[in-house]
Amino acid sequence: MSTIKFDGMCDDLGQGLLCPSCGGGYLHHEAIDIFERPEDADVILHTTAGDTVTSKLEPADRSENPSPRRHGLFITFSCEGCDATPILDIHQHKGGTFLRWRECLTQ
């Protein structure tokens, strides 16, 4: 798993997220997966927004939700500098919010 890195600039837009594969700063959002789960609920509402938007209810024990107990989301990127499609995982656990790169997949 790669460390989350940002460019050194901090301006009105914030800091730029860098590709975990090549270190480039030209990442494009391709899709977002949102997992809505009340604490420890048995069912999760999974919404995916990309070229289309879909929502479905799914059992918590078979979900890709990155959080073991609460809400979570994935942002899938493509990188202009390489062929990586990194996925940023943001999730809640025990009162904290955590960020990590999922496996850096190549096309």
C-alpha cells in the first residue's frame, strides 16, 4: 500500500493529490462508490456514480465497504502520467476518518 502524497503547493484549491504509482499530479475522477451504513447495520446502501448512477441495497457481510462498521467511499482515478487506476479509500472507524490507497491496479 502506498503512502498518500500531495504536491507541495497549498492555495485556494487546496493541495494536489499525487498518483501513488508514478507521483504525477494529473489524476482524474472516474467513479465514486458511496457506502451508507448506519452503525453495524446488516444492510448497506451502495451508490456508484460514474458515467451512470446506480444504487442498490447489499448485505453488509458481502459488501466492498471499506469500513467494518460505518460509512465509506472509494474514488477511482485515472492518471495522465501512467496507466494506473488508483482507488482512494475513505472510511470511518471508531470515531476516526481514515484514508488509504487500495491496490494500485493497471489497465
